[in-house]
Amino acid sequence: SQTIHQWPATLVQPVGSPLSLECTVEGTSNPNLYWYRQAAGRGLQLLFYSVGIGQISSEVPQNLSASRPQDRQFILSSKKLLLSDSGFYLCAWSLTRRGHGANVLTFGAGSRLTVL
Amino acid sequence: ILNVEQSPQSLHVQEGDSTNFTCSFPSSNFYALHWYRWETAKSPEALFVMTLNGDEKKKGRISATLNTKEGYSYLYIKGSQPEDSATYLCAFGPLYNQGGKLIFGQGTELSVKP
């Protein structure tokens, strides 16, 4: 069966510090991978998605970046965190069916980031 | 900009009450509509994925309907139980959608009191 791991679960970082959140998927090959963020009082906002190694699409301009160095590894990074980067970050994966939006998302446990 | 709206934002009901929520989405370029349940301290979990106008899905006491022509979906919970307390998210999957990305609504937070 497939599993998704996301870490760290919680972190508190000062403004201007770097960030690295990691997500790995097991039990499947060539998944679509996603990073979503839930800011306080808001829904899930898609930040990045990837359909393959090294292929990253950004949905919103921001202070964050994503990378996919391996097939089942997805990393969310920042060189210098801003206060507005605080929030709850969720990694997710889905099967690859290009061109459609019927793929069920399976989410990781999430990472709560507080920037002070 | 694709907008997905959910109402109400929050709902408080008594155990045994039946309830329903609404999700509004763009009726053009539609491919799929998803419902997820997000319990506190857990990950969102998929409830339903619907693609056809008039689709109805059911899982236990929870059911959902879909109207793609007018751009809305309803989620119904019959005889709410405390364990139904969660945030219910709908998500729109557009056509011609490389990567299968979804646009989420802001969710409806349901609280069921015993």
C-alpha cells in the first residue's frame, strides 16, 4: 500500500531564516506531487505541483520554492522566511492521469510553521 | 481566476440532526468535483469524486450530489454524530489540467454536539 511521510510536523523559525520541508511517498511510482498551504482562516491554497523529477510548476508568486530531486521526494524551501509564510503546509500525491482533475489526493500529516 | 465557494463557513448541530453544505464552482471547463473530510489532528481524506452532471454518491450516512450545469454540489449528512465533526472541503478539478491539480474551497466546519 502507498504511504506518504511529511516532516517536520512542527517548527518555529525566526524571520529571515531558511526553511526545508520534506515529503516522501512510498509504494507508487511517478506520482503527481503537490504542496498546499492553509493560512489562518482560509482554505487550502495550491503552492506547487510536480508531474515528474525536476518538473515544478508554481501556482502563486511567493517567497517559497520547491524541488523534486527524486521520483518520490518533494521538498519545499525558502532562503529567507517572512512572517507571512506562517501556516499549515500539506504535501499530497495522486496517481498520474495527465490532463484531468479526477485524481484523488492523499495528504501527508502536515507541517505547522510559525515564523516569529 | 477560478473560485470555489463553500457555505456555510461553520455549522453547529445537535446529534441526530441532518445537515447539508453547498459548494459552488465554475460551470465551464469542469472535469471533476471532490469532497474531503478533514478531522482535527488528521490529514484530509477523500469522501467522493464526481464527474458527471446528476451524479450522486453515498457513503454510509453521507451523500453528495452534483450539478455541473449550474455549478454546485451538495453534501448531506443524515443523523449527524459527534464523530462527523470535521471541516468538509470541496475541490474543483478543471478540464485540460496538467498535473491533476485541484482548487479548494475554504471549507465548512461542522461541530456536532452530543
